[in-house]
Amino acid sequence: MEKNKISDKVVWKPGTMVYPVPAVMVSCGDNTDNYNIITIAWTGTICSEPPMTYVSIRPHRHSHGLIKKSGEFVINLTTAKLAYITDLCGVKSGRDVNKFKEFKLTPVKGEHVKAPLIKECPVNIECKVTEVKKLGTHDMFMARVMCIHADKKYIRKDGKFDLRKAEPIAYSHGNYYALGKYLGFYGYSVAKKRK
């Protein structure tokens, strides 16, 4: 094994370095009077079968209490077009402002949860909390995916969702970035070349 050369790498203290991560808007609340949206970067897949996901939220955030009480939420994937509003939903508190009304977003009734979907988002993932883990600065809400809603305009002829057309955004070290350049499919490195 080659010895680490001081000039080749910089060593930092432990921290969050798995970047980029998705920037999503999480909607919550169990009636129209307490609907809220929080922007989350700490989210992802934790199991394929059953389909499981998570969001990690600081306990002092308004949405934390709403999700803890109702046991459900919706992960709404966001886009380059929605980047400005995504940021607003992260820096403004639902204690002070009705984000749906103020930012002209449309709440839509879900199939399995009382928390609203955000109509303007291309993908909405309905989730029911199965466990809450206290981790330190954040509590992790682990949840079962109940169903997924995807805008028809992004569905390709082969039935797959065209993520590039939806122009998703990611978050990295305090900044938002557009995604989109196609590099290959899972397994393309070992796939047989077509003649």
C-alpha cells in the first residue's frame, strides 16, 4: 500500500462529506391548518424491500414536531426551476409563514397519508414513519414508502421516469447544483457491446 503523502491529501476532522445529496422539499402536517414544507438535504434510501427512506431533522425545527405527531410526511423532489422556492422553504419557518400560500405552491391530497403532496414537484413520495432515532444534532425519521407519484410529462415511452428532463437539483456544502449529464446505466461497464 502506498504511503499517504502529506502534499497529496488534506486531512480534515470528521464531518459530513458524502456529497452531493438530493435537495428535497418535505411536506408535512395532518390538516390544512398545519400544512408545512421544510427543505431537507439529509435524506435517502435505506432499504429496497420493503422500500424505506429517511429524513433527518433538527428537533427545534417546526416540521420535526409535526412529523413526530402525525407519523408521516411526503418527500417532494425538486427542480432547477424550483431552486429559489426550495431555498426559501429551508430558511423560512412554518411557525411564521404559510409556505404553500406565501410561495404559491399547491397542496394535493395523497393516497395513503394526510400530509400534502406538492403539485409543482415532479415526484412525490408518500412516507409513514416506522422509527425515530436520536442521533445528536438531528433525529432520523425512518419511514416506509407507501407510494410514489410521478408527473406524466416526464415518463418516457419505455415507461421509465426521465430524470434529466425534470432537471433535479442537488446540495453540496451549502450550495445548490443542477444535475443532468448522462454518463451510463447501471452495469454499462460490463455490458456486452452491441454489434
